[in-house]
Amino acid sequence: MNDENVVNEEPIIEQSNDQEVQDENEVDPEEVDDSEEVEHEGKKYILPKELKSSLMMHADYTRKTQELAHERNTIQQERERIAQEIEINRSDLQDHARLVATEDKLKEFEQVNWNQLSTDDPVLAQQLWIQFTQLKEARNATAQGLNARAQQRQFEAQQATAKQIEEGRAALIRDIPNWSPELANKLRDYAVSEGWTRREIESITPAQVKSLHRSYVGDQLLKKQNPSSRVTAQARPITRVGGNAAVSKSPEKMTDKEFAAMRRMQIKNRNN
């Protein structure tokens, strides 16, 4: 057999694609950064982007849950306050009725001649005097109790008002950027310009202040975008507009037709 006709066939080894797939799947960690800095409860964390939305949803859920719990607590406190107020009013009504009845009985003793009664019937005089003294003591005790409860309610109302004012101020500082007495005065003036009455301004709630602030900021932005001052065209003074007609109007007072004629004349004069 001729050696030239012999073909040396070497086995063909196909390269596995596993290495290529592995190479394609391998990504330099420095090229892809799926982490993101997230601030949560005053602290900053580095988390994968996939977890950011979950964390934000959890934070929003927590915030809404806390707000709901606060609202429920506020409602419960208000219910207890109303129930307590009803009970106090009932007690006051009873004491007022008792006080009126005692005063009526005391008036009956105004007609007694104690000196004459002591001479005529000392025993009866002593008994009536004891009753009279007890009625006066009961009247004084009832009146003092009513006055003491009234003063206590007034004190508690003042405390509650002070607490509401402080909580309202804290809410405004928290929710309104750059809150200050100067901004409060601006909002008060803005409310007056919007037709608010003095009583409405004095009894305004923090929620109403926030709404008023949003309206105020919106109006300020509109004024910046659409200034009231109109920029007038700066044009050279001319004495004639077409033909021989003398110009007696300033550009800002011209009609569109007159202004167009003036501009044509200016262009013509420059060309000449």
C-alpha cells in the first residue's frame, strides 16, 4: 500500500460548551453592583436593590400600623373622657339639686325668733338650732365640692390645651420643613387673604395648618412661574408708523396691528 494514500486521521475532540457557558455566566463582581444604601429609622444600611422595596413596604406598613394604633388610642381616650365628663356632670347636677334644696330649708329658719323660742321652748330651740347648723355645714360642703371640681376641670382643661399645643407644634416641626414663627405669621396672613375669620384662625388644627401650608407653597410656586409683572418690548422711539401718521402711543399700549406696523418700520429703517 502506498504511504501517500494513507490518511492519518486523528480523532476529532469536540470542545465541551460547559466551559463557555461557565465563562459567560461568570461576571466580574466589580462590574455589577446591585446594592443600594437605604436609611431606616435613622440608620443607613447597604442592601441589595431587591430588598429595598420590601424594606420600604415594611416601613410603610409599620408607620401606618402605628398611626392606626395611635388613632385607636386617641379614640379610646376620647371615649373615656366623655364618659368621665358625663359622670361628673351627673354628680354636679345632683349636688346642685341638693344645694338648692338645702338653701330652701335654710330660708325657713330665717323667720325663727331664736331668742323668743329659747325662752318659750328651750328644748325645741336647741333641736332646731342643731338642724340649722347641720344644714349650713351641708350647704357649705356641697358648694365647696362643686367649686373644687370646677377648678379641677379648669386646670385639666388648661393642661390638655397646653399638651395639644405642644403636640401640634411638634407635628408641625416634624411635617413642615423650616417651620418657624415667621412662617406661622406668613400662613396667618395668607389665611386672612383667603377669607379665614379670626375665630377660624384661632381654632385651627395642625392638620388644617398643613393643608394651608400646601396651598401657600402652591401659590408661591405659581407666582414664580407666572410673575404678575409683564415684560414690555424694548423698542426705539419712532415718530411715524407707516405713511405720515404720528405715533402718540407707547409700545405697551399699542394694538397688535399698530405694533406690527411699528416693527416693519424699524426693520425698513435699519435696512435703509
